[in-house]
Amino acid sequence: MNISIITVGKLKEKYLKAGIEEYLKRLTAYAKVEVMEVPDEKAPEELSEVEMLQVKQKEGERILGKIGADTHVIALAINGKMQSSEELAETLDKLATYGKSKIAFIIGGSLGLSEEVLKRANEKLSFSKMTFPHQLMKLILVEQIYRAFRINRGEPYHK
């Protein structure tokens, strides 16, 4: 299985980078996982509604440029479907079973995802009703993908 994690913005925090690198290393036993960062759109602190849409649209175009036509897209969105770790494991297992070997998880920037990206998504996933920094979300996501593979293999990790 080939998994892409496409995110907006560059990760700067060393402690988050270290955690992500650790889980990516562990994941090599289960799948090919690639993290792709697209540049975030520079914008002033105070934005009008139109400017927010423009920023999301530009970031969305960069994201969509990284997604192949045959890729199953899972967008992380606060209004997406919440799943337990076991349900995420089942989702990944079903995708593999039905020949979906290319999966992309999308994490938007601080303003969220564009409508175009959300429309391209095959499904929307929410980790919580809470808002998390997108840099932290990347670490949470790779940990949950790792946990899903461990669950599907019946290996000790999940409790």
C-alpha cells in the first residue's frame, strides 16, 4: 500500500519532526508512506472572507497537484466522520482488499481546505470536534496509521 500524507506548510518544530520520523520508520514494515508538504499561502493576520477563500483556493491547487487520478483521498475535516482507531484500521483494510493501493490523507492549512479539495475527497475524516494545529495533526495521523496496521495484523500495541 502506498500512503501519501499531503499537508500545507513546512513543519518547523523539532519535537514534532522527531515523533513523525519515528512513526514513519516504524511504518516501513507495513506500507510505503510519504509526507508531502505544499507551501502555505502567505497572508496577513486579518483576512476578509474573499481573501480567505483565495488563500484556501491557492493552497488547494497545490494539494490537488500532488494527487493522482487513481488515488483514494481522505481529507481531514472537522465536519468529517469520526472513527475509532479500530474503524480506521477497518477502513484501510477494506481499501487494500478492494484494490485501492494508493491513499492520500490531506491536512489543510490554518484556514482549512478548499471546496475543490473537499469535493475531490472520497471521504472526510474527523479526529475530534476540537481544532488542532495542523503540524500536530500530522503526528497524530501517522501514529493512527501505524496503530491501524498493528490492529489489522493483530500485533501488540493497541489497547
